[in-house]
Amino acid sequence: MKRRTLAIAAVTAVTFALAAPPASATTTARPATAAPAVAALAAPDVSVSNVQAHLAQFQSIATSNGGNRRAGSAGYTASVAYVKSKLQAAGYTVTEQTCTSCTYRGNNVIAEWPQGPADDVVMFGAHLDGVAAGPGINDNGSGSSVLLENALVLAQQNPGMSKRVRFAWWNGEEQGLQGSKFYVNSLTTAQKGYIKGYYNFDMVASTNGGYFINRVTSTTAAPLKAYWDSLGLSPEENTEGQGRSDDYSFQQAGIPTSGYAMGASARKTSAQASKWGGTANAAYDPCYHSSCDTTSNINATGLNRSADGVAYAIWDLAVGGGTPTNDFSVAVSPTSGGVARGGSTTATVSTATTSGSAQTVALSASGAPSGVSVSFSPSSVTSGGSATMTVSASSSAALGTFTLTVTGTGSATRTASYTVTVTGTGSCTGGQVVGNGGFESGTSPWTATSGVITNSSSQPANSGSYKAWLNGNGSTSTDTLSQSVTVPAGCSSYTLAFYLHIDTAERTTTVAYDKLVVQVGSTTLATYSNLNKATGYTLRSFDVGAYAGQTVILKFTGTEDSSLQTSFVIDDVTLQAS
């Protein structure tokens, strides 16, 4: 949410409703239970765990890019790429709109579900940028993640549509709603008229939050209010947020608006604390525009209620009016790779039937530079199947990094992106490229949270005396371990391997409370949790040939909730090229 210097008086609640559980740090420790279904509408229950997974990705992006996702930063660019890749794989028509008038030139992401009448649109938006002070997880990873998961659920279910649904993630909100203003100003009068309502979601998981709706008594707000009313929340007008977020850009253009918010720096009243729980006379979000706006600064209960309320509104406003057609999605894994002149690299193109019956999908690629060719084996698949994509570079191929568009053609056209880096001809130097992989030579070249590299006897090493021990505190914590590695070009195999031991005091066999994320560059290779506990060490290995010829960050991130320890112990890390 954009900061505003004028003080705004808090709204005093005068009604009584069922009190929600107190919004405190403990509400983030366990995923909230699903909100009760509203009998009037069979909207889907959106998984709050999936929404939190998107938040974890935004946190990781910020951590890897200077600690923030401010517009114009590498963190913002990576956030755009993450959102876009998910939407394209799900079958959305995705456009990146460059905001040329923004303080920090950057892209809005516009995604349209290609069903329903194009002149009858309901639009759902959230700002994707944060501030320089921190990762921007509640402000506004929360709204961005809620919309992203709702978009993916809509694509997965692919119901018949009575209206067109459009999603947007905005650049430059923190500098004055710049991305959304640019978008609205780019529309013709007719295009503005097609948008029957714009719904904004900004800070929807504040830890001491309230339940606020923009223009709460308006017809546009009705479905959002109906869902929260069904939970006994008795939402109030979003007084604090008036004119401070992207709905204002649409409101100024005469487009009806509404949206959810849970509050920023304004303070919760005693009446609101009695109604919703939490702490009276304290800020709705104590980490607003601060470095502590991390994944620990999330009220999972509010996040869940917001996500399900958005789904209710989508189904109430836009679902109906036909039988789903046959449809499919396309995805590429990994999403990037390196190839030396005279060599080749491969990736897997996967398809899935998203609705109706399976169909034949023909595969092709565009965007390859001079001297680079792309082939598929097989060249067509039945949706649900996969193919191997081979990217080959001639001895005179253009050098640099290029984005390929992988296209599946069937009853519809679906695309996914793949980034290839072409390097000069080089013979394989081979060998082990991870420094101090056994942790026996101090901490260099690793960058780690204090105390992670240790010879403590409480957790034995796989070999030698030292290892990396992440988490194990029994309280909310995030530990990281990383180093920059240069992967040589021209080799035939590239294997990342490490030994991992997980022990935990968690007793559940179904819920992943504590997690370890393994990343190379911006790609997540694996996620482990308390559910993967085992006696002793287990060897984990991955093919990382996609990074040949690149210098990337190898990173391990462990997160632990507020109680019951889980230890992630890593030793003997290698990246072997041969």
C-alpha cells in the first residue's frame, strides 16, 4: 500500500458479530482451516497452503535480490517472471505492459482467461511491487499471491463463463499508483466501458488486522461482503485505504470498484479487537513498510478468508453460461538452460488436460537466435504426455541470453517460456565446483546465518566434524546457506548432490509446518519438510545441466514455525561436472 502522510481517523465499530480467533503470531504457525462454504454458491475452497507457497517464493526472490522487491529492482523483475510463468503454464493470455511513465520503469502483468464475452469483464488486481525497506510479503505479496492462486484454480476448474475474467499485477504502486494509472490511461473509452467492476487486494493478511472492504455498501462490493458476512465477520469500510491503492485509478475513470484489505499502520480500536480479536491500540500491521515484513508477518486465517472470498466473488460474478471446452496447459522444466557453441541441452515439455477430453497437441518453438535450432521428440503428444525439447547451437550461433516461446497447438494455443544462454565453444574442465562442501574449512565461501555451520555434537556430521545445521530452534526462524558457483560449459553431465538429515519434534504425518527449500538461481529444485524426517543422512542429487556456462547462486533456505523443532542438517555438498 502506498504511504500517505495525512492522518485518517480509525472507524469505530458499533456492531457485534462472532469474534474471529485473535490475529497474533500464533495464527501463522499452522495453516488455517477452510472457511465454511456458502450454501448459495459452489465456489472452490482455495488452498491457503498454496497461497503461502507463493509467498515463500516472493520471500526467496527478495532474499536473493538485495532483500526487497521494489519497482525497478531485480527483485521486482524476478517477481514478474514468477507470476508470468505460472499463468502461462495454466493457459492464460499474458501481457507484460511496460509502464514508461513510472518512476521505475517496469512491467504490469495482465492475464486474461480466454473465455466469456470480451466486452463484459470483471477485473481483479493487486500491486506486485514492495518498498526498499523489506521483502514486502504482506504489502503486497499477500494480495498478489491470493490473486495468483485464484487464477490458477479458475484455470484448473475451467468452468463455463458468463463474463470475461482479467487479472492484473501492478508496477509502481508504492510511488503513487503509477502502474495502474498507466494501464487505465492506455484504455480507450470503449475498453473502459467493458470493465464492469475492478476489485483490488492490498495487504490481506495483516497480523493484527481487521476485515475491511472498499466501498463496503456498494453493489460492486456485494459478493465480497456476502462471503465475509457468512463467516460472522461484519466487515467495515476501508477508511484507511481510501485513495491509497490501485482501485483509485479505476475509480477516477468511472469504473465501479471494491476490494479487501486488513489494514496498514492505523491502529485497531477496542471495539474492533472485541469483534475480530487481536490487540487494541496497536497497528494492524506492525511491520508495515519495514524489514520485518517477511513470511513471518502473515495472518494465515485472514489470508485464507481473503483467498476464499475472492473465489466466491469470481464464481458469483463470472461463472456460468456454458459447458467447459476441451483445453490443456503447457509447461517447461527447467525453465532455463545454457548451451555452448557446437553443443546442445535438453528440457522436458509437459502438457496436461485442464478440462474436457485429452487432445493432440503439436509442439513448436519461436524466438531462437541465429544458429540455434529447437526440436521436439515426439513433435506432438496427447495432452497429459510430455516430450523432450533439444536446443542445439551451431559453431557460429549468436552469443547471449534469449527467451524462447514454446507453443502447444490443439483446440487452443498455449505457451510457456524457456530462457537459453549461448556461450562460446569450450572444452569441459570438469571437477567439483562447490567450495568447502564439507564445511571443514571455516565458513568461506559460504554465506550463512550465524551458527549454521557448526561442529556441535548434538547433530553429527555425515563425514568429518562440521556440517550445516539449519533451524532446530522450536520457534519461528529462517536460516539460509548459500554460495555462488560457476558451472563450466561443454560437459556431458552436471550433478548437484548433498547429504541431508531431517529430524523433528512435529508429530503430524500430513502437514508440512517446517520447510527446507533448495534453489539454484531462481529455480526451486526441491522442498523438504518435517514430513521427510528419517534416521541418518539421505543422499539427494539433481541434474543441473541447465546451468552450464552460468554463474548462479546455490541456496538452502530453512523456515520453522513457532513451536516444535525441525532440524535440517546438510553435509558434503558437491556439484560435479564431467
